[in-house]
Amino acid sequence: MMQMQYAAIVVVLLVGVIVYFGYRSRKGQPSDPKRSTASNVISMERHRKAKQSAVEQPCSSCKKKNGKLIFYAQDNGTVVGLCKDCKAKAKKRDMLPL
């Protein structure tokens, strides 16, 4: 009789442990908190390298790659990038720089 009581207690404890770990995994608490924050961190080195190796964009008006563009909002809500040479066109059309 005593052995059956011990066996029942062991089974109940095992079920309790399984339920606990099942609840904990569903709750979304990782066992290693460093691992979850590492995926949210952006490497600044990678960002700087990507910025340096960016291909020059062509001007929306003259289609020349004249270096840096100035972005403007048109009346219909679209955005255009204009070079320094085409800046006068933006001023004529009263476009606002972004």
C-alpha cells in the first residue's frame, strides 16, 4: 500500500513539473534573457558601412547622378529627390523640402 502512495505522489509531482514548464514556455519568458535583447540591437558598424557603400541615386528630374539629393514633397503627396541643379524647379513649383 505504501508503495502505491509513493508512486502516486511521484506521478503527481512529475505532472506538476511538466505543467509548470509548459506554462513557463507559453508565457514567453526565455531562460536566457541576454539572447532576446541581442536580436533587438543594431550594429552601428554595419549601419556605417552600408551608408558609405550606398549607390548614388539619380535625380528625379534630370536623371543624373549628381551626388546628394534634396528631397521634396509634391502637391499630390509623392516625394522626389532633386539635385542642386534642379533646385530652381522645386522653388518654382513651391515644393517643400523634407
